Amino acid sequence: MLERLRSRLEEEMETLAQSPYLARVMEPGFADKRLYAIYMCETYHYTKHNARNQALVATRKEDIPVNYMKYCLHHAEEEAGHEMMAFHDLKKIGIELKLEDLPKPLSSTNALIGYLYYVAENENLFARLGYSYWAERVYEFMQPLLGLMGEGLKIPETAMTFFVQHAEIDAGHAEEVDQIIERFIKNEEDYLAVEATMIASLKLTSKMLDEVFEEFVKIKEGKPTRYTFLEQLGIN
Amino acid sequence: MLERLRSRLEEEMETLAQSPYLARVMEPGFADKRLYAIYMCETYHYTKHNARNQALVATRKEDIPVNYMKYCLHHAEEEAGHEMMAFHDLKKIGIELKLEDLPKPLSSTNALIGYLYYVAENENLFARLGYSYWAERVYEFMQPLLGLMGEGLKIPETAMTFFVQHAEIDAGHAEEVDQIIERFIKNEEDYLAVEATMIASLKLTSKMLDEVFEEFVKIKEGKPTRYTFLEQLGIN
Amino acid sequence: MLERLRSRLEEEMETLAQSPYLARVMEPGFADKRLYAIYMCETYHYTKHNARNQALVATRKEDIPVNYMKYCLHHAEEEAGHEMMAFHDLKKIGIELKLEDLPKPLSSTNALIGYLYYVAENENLFARLGYSYWAERVYEFMQPLLGLMGEGLKIPETAMTFFVQHAEIDAGHAEEVDQIIERFIKNEEDYLAVEATMIASLKLTSKMLDEVFEEFVKIKEGKPTRYTFLEQLGIN
Amino acid sequence: MLERLRSRLEEEMETLAQSPYLARVMEPGFADKRLYAIYMCETYHYTKHNARNQALVATRKEDIPVNYMKYCLHHAEEEAGHEMMAFHDLKKIGIELKLEDLPKPLSSTNALIGYLYYVAENENLFARLGYSYWAERVYEFMQPLLGLMGEGLKIPETAMTFFVQHAEIDAGHAEEVDQIIERFIKNEEDYLAVEATMIASLKLTSKMLDEVFEEFVKIKEGKPTRYTFLEQLGIN
């Protein structure tokens, strides 16, 4: 089942890689630190809910295999507070602001957040594994983008903790997810729920990235923005 | 504020109207009853949650203005069971199946459902009005599509109760929503929450329609489908 | 089933009527307006949640018979805001305070509130009817107590709206509950869930009344109290 | 604050120790294994929810101090599955039954369960610590009762894992709770929320024990019982 899931993920990633927005982001001179900052702001928002919606799976009233319950709680504990890495990175590229002054999540970010809570509370008991499956191994797909950010946008490594440190932590997590899937996903119904959640959360994340891009373009065009803190970067 | 919201809705609807998928749907000979059936199936799924997520607003632990609470409960009561109209329409075009045999919601349908629960439970107390605002007046935007279905796809009116009867009921609802917005939305923060929910739920609905279209195209191409009941329509 | 429930309720009410606390409350000269005020304060607290936990039944993800769903929403709408009657009565006996200055609920009040939410969300779909069953007809059991309050404690009728007006409204509700029980409670499992909720919520209410009594006794003994607003009544 | 809480707990425990039911339980020849079995059945029920309601605290949407969040998740993980000790003990005293054949919780057990969910989801963020505070150190208060069970009722130690092993595990937990209280409970409002939850959950547990006792008395008197599995013990 892991192979099937892996091949489904690669297929989906290929489709996403053809996004016209992504091509423009990779064009030399198009992107700048403001795009990274907007992205970190939204990353802060959805990441804040990851530990919570993961823990929620373990609070369902139905019978839950004890070891799956423990996995959910343990994994939630490891994710707790990771949103602060994104906030740290935002500050490290030169933005001073307080947590409470962050703009609210974009609507596509809220859609991702809301969907994951719904899955955690209501869908197949194992469905959320589909989100963990790709989220914990997304870094391998992101190499070109990380390269761009480091070199092209001149983001110092100290402002990339969310990606760099997270990638290390998540390598371990990806293995754990594989083990949990192998251990608990035994029938087609459970597998399909995991796969559906993988695809849906990936698409919602992709829509979030699109909206991040669109916000950046608006700013480049001099339109009003919710990300007023970007002025601090002094880019025009 | 109603004018501002109205103009924002029209702007968004124009963007959606430019969807390449929509153009293909309108091409003579492209669509058939199977597209309508898939759409009704997903409509059943998300509609089933509308009364529930509407009622949920009234269960929030914070202080809620009594008349807004009553509106939420009253509106929820009126929406209760409307999913059965979609199921009825499905049967009327010639499909025999039991409720429990309907395929599960598409992942984009689940995203819409999950987002609305999240908004109802966690976002601004009035945010869900942004969903009602467009959902109750969407029928005026749908005239060309309804024309296509009636004539082009030869769907009899008895199999269009969800649209026809709903449009009548919802005309009254749209007025009520306007009144509630005028009465309770007094500041920019509340307005922006309503607008954000309008845009986000509209986009998620649009993604659902896209996925419905994609499923239909797959079927036309002879690929395997989750909508096995479509075979009953005898179209190839 | 209604007769069986009725006879079970009477049995339980007889047990509660033998409470030693109740006997003391009825002793001439023992109680005063402060007891009534404490009771109204706690009544405000639990009543505030009644519409909410009633509506919550209608938000459950499982299949719900449409007419039962509508009943829950309709009944919730009718209960919305009734806590303000209790707050109004508190002010009418001569206490000036703002809603936000009310002391928090007693722990036994919170136990009742918490239990009803749990039942509404998790127990048998019809279980909450057991609470409505007795709560809507409790006034007939309360005649002696109401007499005491009106005459003995010299509470004017304008400060007894929660009881007087509520009793009138609830007479209609009691009939509706009977009809709903007759219509939907068809098997022993459902009946037992209704009965268990009736007994449990009645006992929790009785514990709340006990704690109200104990708080009153503490005040009479000159001990410190959370109900500082009682000083306004000028009783020593 | 720990001393204040400790002294408040001892005060409450003294009141509970004066329960007339407890005196009868300690009378030689009164109790037998059936009382223990009923108690283990209810213990199974409420214990099943302890990890869940503990984890729920960490899923609240508000800001949560990261270390408190981690504590909640870690503690929940340690409690996961402990209800199986109670079920194991039930089988070890000679009862054969499947999990799904256990009778449903008594209404007082449901009141405790429901209250703890309410506290976890809605009350002060730290309030649930009041439950942990006493639950993790209750074993020291239970020595006489444990003595009775071991010797008087001839319950073998292998059928007392919930108490014996749990007491060992919980000694460590009690220390952790103390540390967390010292670290996070800084003001009177938080302290009072912890204390109120301690008292309320203790009283609800005490009511559960009373109902266990009453069920046992009914059985001794030959009345019908929900605990039909007790027949297997062959006591009359």
C-alpha cells in the first residue's frame, strides 16, 4: 500500500509542478523576500493547527487501537509549537512584529485548516495519515524551491529554520508514518480514505500557495495589501 | 455594506464564469445526464451538512445576540432535510439506489464541508453569513446552466426540484440574510469576515464543480469511476 | 412508554421531596430573598446552555430523522435567551449588577451543564428528551416552593418571570415532548436512554439545589461568599 | 498554592470518608466480589475517557503555552488504554465477557464523564489539572479500602492491576502534576478554576461510588440488575 500511495503522490506532485505560477516564481528576478514572508505568515497559521488536529483524532469517542492513539498523541506532541519556527523565520528576514499583529489567514489557508479538523473529527479514523504522509516528506520535492530561496532571494539560513530543521525532524516522522500505515491500514476502505485525504490536503495546500502568489503579485503591482509589515523590508 | 458585498460577489462570479470547464459544459453535445447525476450526488453530500453547520453557530459558548441565535436556528430548521431533494432528483432521472449506496463525497466536496464547519465553530460569529449570502442567491447566476440542463440534457422538471423549488424558497432566504447582515454587521472586522467566507466558500464550491467536471470527463473517456450507478442511465 | 416515564419521574420526585434541605427551606423564617437570588444566579447559568445543547443534537453527523431534527432546532429557538428571565428576576428583587459581574457557576451547576452537552453530542440521539421531559413539567411539582417564595419570601410576581412565564410556555413544550417521544421512541434501547437522562439530569439538578442551599447557609453563618451582590439586599 | 490545594483536598476527603455507605462497605461480611466487579465496570467506563478529555485540552483553538500543551499530550499518551486494566481485573476475578457486552455506564458515571469533557473544552485552560491533582494521588486515601478488597473480599492481587499498577504509575504522575501547577498556575483565577474542578470531579466520583453501592444493595436484595454477568461469580 505504501508503494501505491507513493506513486499516487508522485503523480499528483508532477501535476502540481506544472503550475504556471511555479514557473513564474522560478524566473530570475521575479520573486523577492516578500513572497517568502507572505508564505511564512500563512505557514505560521496552518502549522499552528497541526498538533491540534492531530491530537483530535485521539479524542474520538469510538474505539481506537491503543497504539494508534498513542502515535497520534506522540506525534501531536512533537508538532506542538512548530508554528513558532515560521514566526522566527519571519523575524529573521528583518520584520519586527508581534504575534497578535499578524494578518489573519487567507481564505485558502482557512480552507486547509478547516478541512483537516473535519477529517480528524469525522472521516475515517486513519484518514489524517494521508496528510502526514505527504507533509512529512514534502521537503524532497521542494529542493529547487529551497535553492531559489537560499540563493535567489538571499534568505539567510537562519531565516529558514522552518524548512531546514523541520526537514530533519520530519525525515524521522516520515518513517513513523510509513510504519503506522503498514501496521493499521489493512483494507481498501481505509486505504482509500488515506489516499483521499492526501490528495485533498495537497490540493488545498496548492490553492494556498496560489493565493500566496496572487497576494505577492498584487503587492508588486502596488495594490493595497493585508501584509502591511512587508514595508519594513524596504523593497519596491 | 450590502452593496459592497454584492459588488464583490459579482466580481467573483465573473471570474468563475470564465472557467474553461464551464465553456466546455456549454458546448452543444458535450454534456449529458451523467454530469447532472454526478453533480446531484455531490450536492446531496454538502447540502446534508448545511443545516448542521448553520445550527452549530448557535451552539457557540460565547455570548450571542439572541435574535441572531434565533435566526441561525430558524434558518437551520428551514434547511433541514433539503439534501433529500438532490437525492430525489437523482432518482427521477432514472437511477435506482439507496442512500447508503451513494459513493462518498469527492475530496473537494469534503473540503467545502470541512471549511464550513470550521467557520461555524471558530471564525467570527457572523462569518457564515458570507456563505448564506451567495448560496441563497446563486440561482440568478445559474440561469444559463439551468437552461442547458432543462433543454440540452433533457432533464425533466420533476428531476430538478433541488434547483427549481430551492430557488423559490431561497428567494425569501436571501432577503432574510440581507436583513440579518444589515442588522448585525456593524464594523469592518465583521464585514471582512463575512466577505472572506463568501469568497472562500465560493472558491471551494467552484473547485467542487471542477472536480465534478473532471470525473465526468474520465467517464466519457471510459476510465473507471466511483459513480457506478451511472451505468443505469444507459449512456455510452 | 409515556406512562412508564411518568411513573418513574414521580417515583424520583418523591425521593427528592424527602430531602432534609427542602424541609429546612420550608421552615417559616429560615429562608429569605438571598436564597432566591442565589438560585436565580445558578438558574441563569444553566439556562444559558439549554438552547445550545438542544441545538447540538441537530448538528450530529449521523443520520437524523428530519422531523426530529426540526423539533430540536425549533425547540432550541424557543429556549434561546430564556436565561435573561432569570437575570431580570435577580434585578427585580433589588440587585443591580451587570451580566459580566455575575459569579461563575457553582461546580454542581457546571456538572449539570457539562453532562447535558455530553448527552447531546454523544449519547443516544433521543436521550436529551429525558431532560426536556421533566424540565418542561417541573412546575407542577414546584407549587409548594413557589407558594413559599411568593408569600414567605415576599418575592413580587414581577421578580418571578422565570417561573411564572416559563411555566406557561413550558406547558406547551411538555405536550410537544410527549408527542415527540411517542413518535420517535420505539424500542427499549431508546426508551432506556431517555429514562437514564431524565434520572441523571434530575439528580444533577438536585445536587445543584443542594449546593445553592449550602451556599445560603454559609452566608447566614456569616462566612465569606462568592455572591457579594447579596449585600445589596440589606439582609443580615 | 499546592499546600492550599492539598489542604482543601484533605478537607473534602474527610467529608467523603464520613459517608454512611462507606461505613457499611467496611462492615465485615457485607461486601463481596460483586461490589468490586460493579466498581471495575464503571471504572472501565470513565477511565476510557481520561486520555481523551486530557488530550482535548491541547486541541483548544486559543493560545496554549507550548509546554503545557506538551504536558497534556504526554499525559494523555500515558493514560491511553488504561481502561483495559479495569477490564482485565474484571476477567481475573472470574468473569468471562466481551467488551461490547459490558452494560452501559451508570448515569452518575456519565455525569462524571460529561463534566470532564466540558471542563477540558470550555472551562479555564488549566482547570482539568484539578482532576489530575486528586486522581493521581487518590491511592494514598484508599489504603483501608484496598485492604478490605484484598483480604475481606479475597480479590487476588492479579485482579487488582488497575489499583496496584496504577498506583505506581500515578505516583510519578502526581509529581508531574505538582510541577505543572507550580509552573503555570500563577494567579487566583487560575487557582480557583483548578480547585473548583478538583471539588466537582471528586463529588461526581463520590456520587458514582454511591450509585455503585446502591446497585450492589439492589442485587443483594434480589432485585433485577443490569450487571447480569455477576451471575458467573456464583454468589447468592
